[in-house]
Amino acid sequence: MDERFVSNFEEDAFGSEVFGAVDNPVIHRLAANWRRRATVKRDDSALLDLFDPALPDYPEEIVPFADHPVYCQLLPQQRESILTWAMIALNRNTEYSETHVVNPAFGLILRGEFPGLWGEALEVSLMQAMVDEQYHILMHRMASDVTRARRGAQYREKELPLPYVPVTHRQLTDRASERWQRSLLTLAFSTTTELSIGAYLELVAGAEGVQPMNVALSRLHRHDEVCHGSISGELLKVLYPQLTDEQQRFLLDALCQALGAYSANDYRAWEAIMRLVGVEGGAEMLQDCRSAGRTALLRDYSGLHQVLAELDVLDRIDFDWSSVKVSGELPYVL
């Protein structure tokens, strides 16, 4: 963990006022039923055996240029390669977000960084969530390894740019001058990720005619993230009222920045994929998509929207909610 985040009782980033332990029924319930609900506690050893080389690795319908003439005229093997790269990118994005944003945020809470975020049930639920996240990282890494073994060694993660969300988070924390700002940025990006990643995974988990291994992996990961979203949403509601006005404003701005980063369609990755697959006219095709405003995946941000509504701060978030999906059909609390 970045040494800038290490708790120092002589230099408390949020002041010295002591708040009561979190006594939240949602967190108590999730901590108590982890053994029954968590993917890591299941016997899913056959997951990687589900690979079917005849099926595409990623849903073509959520590719932002799926209906573009350049893409439609590609050879079948080129389109298949693009979809394989897209899934490799999803796996890598997941690994980076869980490693560099989510688990560090949970670690900050466990180290006593935030006022009022402590208590036995909370700490147990966060430890469980960190175990879950490490298992998700392993599952996605193994899925990419299997894909390379079956599709070809050329599908190497290092050929892709670093994922946009953790890179954006790191850039913002590097520019922040105060420790409390860096801590709130990490919490904001983690909360947004935990309340939004499930909708991204759902796009693969609910797809038909797609690689069964990737569908099953996304479904299992999605199941855990509903629980993690519940924890993150409840913690945000506990923390926010205990912050100063300045800290509240900063946190809301950080959530807005995180939402913008997470809802963006990362064209840097698509540009690399066009080069790797050798798509003639690929750059022009991507520019057409940008010009048409295809900048966001059709994820559902109902969870984060609901939390902000319950905090009564939606009017303080400078974000165009019409640019993303808010269906109200994906609750964040189990």
C-alpha cells in the first residue's frame, strides 16, 4: 500500500473526534452469511473446463462499433480476434481495479482512516470482501490464461494500455495535496466501482451465444459484487454526514470524477486492439464512433444513483445522468 495512506494517530487526516461503531443490519447480515453466498466458498473447479472454442469470447452486441461498415466487412477471424481481445481487456481491467482501487480502499477503512467506519461486523465483512476480490483477480487471470492457451499466445495483456479507471484514479491522487483528499478519492473510486461493476459484468453474464466460461465467470463475479455494492453503499451513507463541508464537497466531486471515468468507453484499448488485429480503417471507424457520441457502455448505474438519492445529494453531483442507464432494476442492497 502507498505509504501516504498509512494511518498515523499523531496526524489524523479527518480530525480526532471519535464516532460510534457502525451498527448496520445490512453489513451484519452480509458478514454472517458469507460462507453460504461467496463464490470463493463454492466448488467451482469446473469453471475453466467450460471453454468452447466455437463460441465468441465477448458479446458482439456491446461492442461500440458492431454495426459500423468497417467492422461488418472484416473477415470472421478478425472479428473473432477483436472479441477475444475485448475479453482479455475486461479481465485485465477487473484485475487492475480490484488490485489498485478496491482492496486499497477497504484497507484504508480497516486501518482506521475514516471517521465512524469501524466495528466488528464491518471489519469482518471487509476482510471477507478482500478475500472475494483476491479470488476474482485469480479467476479472471486464469480465464485469460485459458483463453491464451486455446486461442494463441499473442493475446498478452501487456499489449494493451493500462486500464483507464485505475490510471485516472492514480492521476488524481498524485495531484491531490492533502492526505484526506487522497483517501476520499480512493474511497470514491472504490465505491463507484463496487456499485457499477456488476452492471458491466451483467452485460456478459446475460449474453447468449457467448463463451460459456466467460459467461459463468461474469455471473459468479456479479453475484459477489451485489454484496460488495451493498457494503460500499451503506458505508458511504454512514461516512458522509460525519465529514466537514469541505470534505463532503470534495467527496461528491470525486464520485462525479469516478463516475465519469467508469462510464467512459476506453477507446485507448480499442485503438490498441485495432492495431493488434490489423484492421484497415480501424482508426477512422473509432473516430466515427466518437463523433456519434458512443462514449459510454450501456451499464446500469442504479445502485450509485440510489445511494446518492438516499443521501439527498443528487442535485450536488455535476453529472449528466441521461448519458448512462438508471433503470432502478438493479438494487444495491440484497
